[in-house]
Amino acid sequence: MGARLALLCLPVCLAAQTTTIRTGTLIDGRGNILHDQTIRIEDGKIAWIANSPSIPEIDLSTYTVMPGWIGACLTISPTDRPLEAASKAYRLMKAGFTTVISPVVWLRDLIDNGRYAGPRLISRGDCDTATRFLNSIHQTVPLTMDDLLNITSRSAATLGIEDRTGSLAPGLLADLIAFKGNPLEDSSALLNITFVMKEGHRYKEPPQEPRLILRSRLY
């Protein structure tokens, strides 16, 4: 199933996105924590972030939203077939990484051209920060705001793409993830990424909440 999703991007992630997202808690990647904000996205970029009374298209009001992570290394072996390589990239994106490091130019081009769904591929970089970050999550080591900055805006600056991504701010690409809980209190919250957006396209969405249906009874 993962391989098929990597090969054929679902319509929800291919459709042009002009939308609004309501957030519960917003960690902007610049050290700020905001509440009850609405993000307006136009043509793949963040148009504005504000406290708005309008009804959003995407309701993440019970979730924490932050920039997509940056800097994991994507390891592709010479024996990997194209679909296997694309599937590895897709799994990294679903885990929270919207930008990863990989020298595989052909895969980067296929993702950029929309042939495969996957993260943004950067040819060079140091993935030690991402490795330490993931180890901390899996070992449930408490995280600090510095840890979150290291995996977002600071990694973007190191890679020279801070003018495109790494923070949630007007003018930057709409790369964001969402999850339940507070990662500064419980790092394991980051093990369950439920929403992933890259450049305004949705690649993972939370399950729909069960709804109570009232049926009338005839006597």
C-alpha cells in the first residue's frame, strides 16, 4: 500500500490548495507558541496567520501544528528499485520530514515533477541533528524549544533554504505537520504525526472524529 501511495499521489495532494487551517496550538519554528490561530494558504504558500472567526476548511483546533521537519538522510541502496526508493521517501514524509537530504537526483526530479509523492530532496547536508532528534523522541527524552528550532528553522538556515521553509510565516511555503499533545512536555507526541502538508498539498490527514447521528423514531 505504501508503495502504491508513493507512485500514485492521491487527488487530495494533487489538487491546487487555497485553504484555511484552524490550529489549536501553533509552534511557529521561530520560538513562538500561539493559540487558536488560522493559517491562510494560497498557491502553496502561507498568506497570513491570524486569530480569525471564519470557519476553516481544515479544522486542526485540537492539534498542535508546527513546521515540517528538515534534515533526515534518505538512504537509497544501488539495489533499490525506483518504487522502493520512492516508498522510503514517502514514509519519511509521513513521519514528519517535508525536507530530507539525498544525493539521488533522479528521485528528486520525479518528486518535483509530481510523478511520485514525497518530501523535498536536498542533495547535501548533515543529518546528525535529525538523527539526535529522532533518538530523543524514541527514547522519550524531554525536548526543549531549541530542539524544535534545530529541526526546523535552524536546519533550514544551515541548508540555505530559510527563505522558503523552516518556519510558519507569511511568504514561506506551507510545509507543516500536526499531532496531538505538547512535545515540550511529552516528546512521544511526535511519534504520531496525523497531518502532513507540503507546499499546500495534503499528504496525510487525521482520521475523522466519530459523529453522533440522531435518528427519529416513529411510534
